Amino acid sequence: MKLNYRLQGNGQTIVLIHGLFGSLDNLGILARDLQQDYQTLQIDLRNHGLSPRSDEMSYRAMAEDVLALLDELNMRQIILIGHSMGGKVAMKLTEIAPERISRLVVIDIAPVAYQQNHYDDVFAALNAVTQSGVNQRSEAAEIMRTQGLHEGVIQFLLKSFHQGEWRFNVPVLQQRYADIIGWHEVPAWEHPMIFIRGELSPYIQDSYRQAIARQFPSARAYVVAGSGHWVHAEKPQQVIRIVRKFLQG
């Protein structure tokens, strides 16, 4: 599957992978800073943005999409940065192409299978907008507010609403949500890696330490105070400082 992408800057390549309901623009604030010293590759995962649609949403399939793009662009050695679902795609790449990755940054997700469904209300709101037939973002926002979504979540989702359509495949994401929150452990990958956790987010917990250590024994963790799951959007300068320190270490 040929992914949509944006390639900018010069130097060693950093691949940035967005999370669920996102697009290649979501890690743009990091990309813009890193482009001063690196080449950045921002991608739309399958069923997101301008990349192709598919009924398959396994992490292996998504990681293989990314690997195919790296092969097409002749990128043999990369740094990976992934947020949420994109962090799991990045971690899956350590299994299928371990020698291609020199460093790994995972933002607010753990290599575990989650049990709780955090997005029932989001899917309900997305479907309500689709069924309403509205075309304007302001109209879509009003519908989502009636569904009780937090304003920050609404504004994030609206970035992918264009001319009355969502630029992510809502039916498949809803059907495959169990795969998205699931996880199959990967073999131990011992290269430099960090996890960046939002202090107020539930996605990386102390109870996950053993699972993290089995799969990523060299990993270190950073906690960004006062931030939730979209830590890179809420506290961008703190995240940039952490990433740059790690890349220079």
C-alpha cells in the first residue's frame, strides 16, 4: 500500500507517525523544529489522511506499509517517532525491520493490549456528523458538542473534516478497534529508546513496566507534567527538548 507522505529537510531521516484519527500534520510542530537539523518524513497511515483505504488495520500491516515506503525512498537507517497508535506501529517495526531503526521515541502509548474502550463517544459523534450530511466544520462541531465531546477533541477531529467527509475511514476504524487497542508482544529490541508520557494520561501506567522491559530493555521514560494524551500538542516545547536531548545523547 503506497502511503501519502511529506518529506522535508536534510540530514539523518526521522519518520513521524501519527495516532488514531490523525494525519501527517499532527506531529507537524515536532517536524518543523527537527527539520532544522534532520530530514523529516511525515506519513498518513492507511485509512487516514490521503493514504489508501483498506479493511485491514493490523499493526503488522501498518508497519509493512511504512517499511515499503522506506524501501521506495531508499532509506536504510532511520529514527522513529510515533504517537499513540503510531507509537505501536513504530514498535512493531522493531520486530519486522530491527536493523533499520537506530533510535525510537514513543509518545504516550505502551506495548500492551488495552482493555478499556476510550472512544465509544468519539465514534458516536463521528457517525452523527456523517449521518447529518453537514458540510461545514462549524456545523460538525455543534453536532459533536451535543454528543458531549471535549472541545479539544472536537478541534483535533475537525482537522480531518473536509467538504462534508472525514479523511479517515470511520467504519473500518470502528470495526477494527479491538485490533487497534490490542497488541502482540515483539522480541526484545535493545537499541536506544524513550517513552514520553503525559502526566494526566492513562495510557502508560506503572503496571506496564514489566511488559515494557521485556520488549524494550534499554528504554527510558520521561513524564511531561500537566499534559494529557496529546502531550506533543499540549506541551510542544517540553517534548521538543526531550526529543532533541535524546537524539544528541
